[in-house]
Amino acid sequence: FLIVSLQYYTSPVSDYTFSTEMEALDYLFSEMDERILESEACAEDNELHKMHSWLPDGWVVEVRAGTMRDKMYKFYVHLPTGMRFFSKEDVLRYVNEGKISEWDVKGLCDTISEDNILAQVEFNPDGLPKGWVKELVFRKCNDGIRKDP
């Protein structure tokens, strides 16, 4: 039998693993862990994130212009199903009980097309550190609608 002992270096903050001491030292001197800790501290103080910490994974906040373009409407949207709700209570009722409220937006705001979406905000998106927010801004251009993150 050949027994091979592998040694790894792991950052307790980021969980990044390195196979050589030199890689670990380079990472350590890059001060990446300090930036991660600062970022997490800022996220904890973020009021926008605190206000939406109840929002389940897979849901985004969507802002749309009204039919007369004089008002904006905020919706909570479950992207996988396209279900759209006006309030936290409606979202939680749907998630916990499967019930849908009777609120109707017909005439106030078009919710079928993407033409009047102004932005979508996702809290705790995949691939970003805890507390980060991803916003997509929708812009009309000559060849359709552009979604800028």
C-alpha cells in the first residue's frame, strides 16, 4: 500500500482551500478575508435587506410602471411559477397555505408583458455573499428590452 498524505490550507472565513503554503500566504496577504468580513458587516446594517429578509428563496421584488405611467407598483414575484403578489401577507399565505388573494390589478398595471417592468431585485442571490442584493434594471432599446444587472 502507498499512503499519501495531502495537506490543505483552508480559510475559516471564506472556506477557500489551498494546496500549497504559498497559495495560502498569497491569499492571506490579499486581505480578502477582511473584505468579506466588512461586506458581511455592511449587509447586516442594510435596511433594504432587513426589510425583505422574510422573502423566501426564488422570489424577487418587481417594480412596474402603471398603465398611465404616473405610478409605480411593487410586486413580489415567484420567478419559477410567475406568481405575483402585492403584499408580504399574500406571499406568506401562498407559501404556507397555497391560498391566493382576490386582489386584482386589471386596469391599473399590465402584468403580462415585460414592457413596463422597471426593475427586479433579488435578495440573497446564488453566487454572492450573504446580504448582497442583485438588481436587474429593464431598459427599452431598439432591438427589445435590455436587462442590466
